[in-house]
Amino acid sequence: MWRRRLKLGTYFRIGVYVHWSFALLVAYVAYAGYQDGIIGTVFGITLLLGMFFCVTLHEYGHALMARRFGIETLDITLFPIGGVARLMKIPRIPWQEFLVAVAGPAVNIVILLSLGTVLWVVPGLGLPSLREILTEVEAGDRVIEVLNSPTPLGYLLSMMLVNTALVLFNMIPAFPMDGGRVLRSVLAMGIEYRRATRIASYIGVLCAIVMGGLALHHGAVTAGLIAVFICYAGLSEARQVEVIEPLRDLTIHDAMIHQPPRLLMDMELEELLPSLRSCPTTAVPVVGQDEFVVGILSLEDVTEAVQRGADPRTTVGQLARYDAPVLSPDESLESVVTRPLEGCRQFAVADAGGRLIGLLDLDTLRVRAGLATQG
């Protein structure tokens, strides 16, 4: 349920999705605007859609800049709290990470300048000019009044405020915001990458503590929750880098099990169960003739088959999973760890002819990677 999302389309070869929970935000905005009648409802929803259009452009800034360095983006998903562009990996070269990180806020700055130009060039948009409003004695109150009014000027001013907030919030020097990656990239230009990540994550946690303290003092629950999230994300980023960095120069061949267990696809369930009792892994490659890899069978799937009373003559081929990736031994280990793998933890490794030569087990990867490095 939590992963459900609706595809809005594919643009620049990147799919854009909206999470189902976004509907709750639309409903809330529509309800809040209904106090001002149908016009207020329409204006509120239009404002929300405009805001998230700017968020989408922000994420495309990251994605298209990353593509310049050969890093593709899997997709962009819009959540009620913002957008997420899933890059295949974070650029490891500091100056590249810096450019990818600042590309998002740079898009919002361009939008902000464009809206400002429109407001300056088109006097009043049929309403009192912004320049005239700013010269009034109570200019601040008038601007707030215009922001809350369902008018073209109110809409454009609101969009300017949204883009200003996106720039300022994203440039907070804390993970997972862009500012945290900018800080890490600048530090990594002079010190070792893992140390740069640790320092950046500590600074992010400090920012989160300050934000949390202010939120507690002013009773701002939402800001407090954001502070907790920032703190968690900063520590998670540091842990992830500590795990991945030692793997950067390793290949799958370095970390795989070289003589893995295997199952023939025509083996029946009644003879399969005894052989699995001594199995050292939670998934086993399934092979056909000449050791050709056809899939992988997890012990969990076997257990479910037994619990539902499957026929003892059910074959391994009927229980195996055929959509799990089959890896090459020369592939970078880092690329496997950092890319989404649909919940898979074990992978068959095959040679150029498709014959089984190993098994990569992510659950024991850190131990095996350590042994490979020592060797």
C-alpha cells in the first residue's frame, strides 16, 4: 500500500510519479480553501499544483545535471513533503557532486527571476502594481493581503515565495538536503571522502538539533518532525558511506561465493526439502542444462509452498523466481550495492555464456568484502 504511486508521464526519458498520499494533501487544501467558496478551492489547488510543478523542475535540475556525468535517474516521485529524484548513484567526484547538488536550487532561482521579471514588466497584471503596493505605508500588510487573495498577482507572488523557500530550505547544510551534499563535496575537495561525509553529517545533526530546539520552543510540530528526519538522514548517510567506500575498488568476483549451492529446475519438492536443511544461504541459484542459470529460489518461497500444502511433485522450476538479475563477475560491487534491486538480497553470478560461477549474498557482503580486501 505504502509504495503505490501513479505515473504522470515520462519526460526526458525519466518517469514522473505521484505517491498516493498526495491525494490527502489535495483534499486538505481543497477543504481549507472551501471556506472562501469555490474560487478559494480552485485557487488553493492551483497554487498547490504550481508549487509541485516547481518541485518537479527542481528534481529535473538534479537529474539532467547528473546525466551530464553519465549518471541516469531511475524516476522522480512527488510526495506531500516534496520530491525525490532517484539517481543511479551519487557522483563520487566532489566537483561533480557539487554541480548536481546546486542544479536543483539553481532551477528555482531561474524560476524566481523569471516570475520577478514578469511582475516588473507587466504592470499590475490588471491589478494595482506591485511597485505601488510596496510604496504604501503598510506595505507588509498589503503584500500579505495580496498573497491570500485569489488573483493573478497573488498567485505569482506566492510562486515567488515558494521558490525562495525551496532555495533556502534545500541549502540548509544537512543531509538529505542539497546543502548537505554541497558541504560534503566542498570538504571532499580537501580531505578524504569518508571524513568529509562524517563532518558534514555532524554539522547536519547540529542544524537539526537547533531546528528542533526552536520548533519545541515555538510549538511547531511539523518543524520538529523535519528536524528529527534530518538528524536520522545525516547519520544514515554517514553509515552508508562507511559501508560503500571500502567496496569502491572491488568487483563482484571479489565478494561472491565461488562454489555456490545450486538446484536443478526439474528437482521435485519432496527431494528438495532435505537438501535445503544444510543450505548456507537464504536463496539458491536454479540451473538448467550445462549449468545455465535460469533463476533463483528463496527458502521463504519454499516455506510458503509447504505451508499452503503444495503438491510434493512441484518442481523447483515452478517455484523459482525468474526476474532476479543475473550478475557479471566483472561488474563493480559498488554499483550493485547502490542501485535498487527490488528487495533481492542474493544474486546468481554467471560467466559470458550464462553458466553459474558464483553467488553474491548481500547479507554477508561486508564480511566477504573485508576478506577480499585483506587478500
